[in-house]
Amino acid sequence: MQATAYTYDPVSRCGQVLLDDGTPVPFDAAAFDAGGLRLLRPGQRVRIETETQTVTEMETGSGPADGNGARSGEPGAGRRITLVTLQTF
């Protein structure tokens, strides 16, 4: 799936991407590290891989270890990014 980098914190290696419909979805350091990137700039096109969270994970806040995942009722709820890397053509 493709998205656009929206925010990125180089210290925590966490941030958000915008899906093509404008929905912001957060990613954690593990997803960033899985992509092998060193830096991400807002506006860059990225390729992401996601997995679906269960209702229990969303309600309890389990999922990303640093608590950066979307919670039930938030944009991107039910979706967790597992990989962020640059989009290549």
C-alpha cells in the first residue's frame, strides 16, 4: 500500500503517514526499522505494510510497544503499520 510521510521524529523513529484518502495512520520505531530507512522527510512517498489489530488490542492499547498505535475510535484504528520504506517505481 502507498502513503505519504506526514510526521517523523528522528529521536523516537515514530511518526505518521497519510493514506491516499487523507487518513493519518501512526507507525512505531519497529515499523520504521523494518524498512531499513535512516531518515524520513514529510511529503516523501512511502510503501507501507499493515496488519489488522483485533478489537481487544485496540481497547487495551496493546500492539506497538511504545503506545504509538491508533486506538479504537481514532483515525486508522484497526490498522497497524508493520513496515515503512521508500516507494520505488
